[in-house]
Amino acid sequence: KYDWSLQAFQKILILSPSFARLSEVHVRIGIIMKTRGDIKNALKHFNKALVDSGPCSITKLEIQFHIGHIHHINGDYLGAKQNFELILASKNVPNDIKALTLRQLGWLYHTIPQISTRNENPHLKAIELLKLAV
């Protein structure tokens, strides 16, 4: 799945390590790896895209969202929660990213109540977050 695309992006990394849109290349490889279920490499490339200062078609917050989602699908629920909370704590979060993040975090509280703190009711927290998402 996506073999030709993956090969092309990997060649860019090898042949042109100073390519101006390296962040974009890492995002694309990260997405391919995520769809293939290669969590380790998906995280590696999304993290590289996150620290790269070059131009990219998606924002740093969207990259962080992908990282949080990867943690979630990999069963690292606390890592996912931390990533989603980090996004929500950021300044000037676009409404679409905020809503998406609130929805994922709400779903996380609903399906994995163990992520809640001692003083939180996970189901009420889930409802609160999901209401904020709409």
C-alpha cells in the first residue's frame, strides 16, 4: 500500500537532506506509516515534521493531533491524553482543530475511564468535552 509514494519520499530524504519541504515529506511518510500500522516509524516521522521549521501543508497542531491519535490507536492512552491536552492548552487553536481534539479527548474519556484523575467522573468529563466539541 503506497509503495511507490513511500519510495519516492524516502529517496528525497536520502538524495536531498536539505530539501526545503522536508517537513512535508516527513508528514507524508508518517501518514503512510500510520495507515500501514507501523506505529514506531509513523511517530518518528511525525516528530521530525514537528521540529522541522520548513513549510508544510498542515500545521504543527495538526501534526500534534496525528501524534496523539497514533498514541491512542497504539493503546498509549495517557500519551494520547497528554498530546490532546497540549493542543488544547496552545494559543490560537483553530476551531476545527479544537473541535476535533475535544471530540477525540471526549471519546478517550468515554472509552478509557482509567485516564481520569481521582477527582474526575470520566463519563461526565466525556460529556463535557463532547459538548464543547460541537
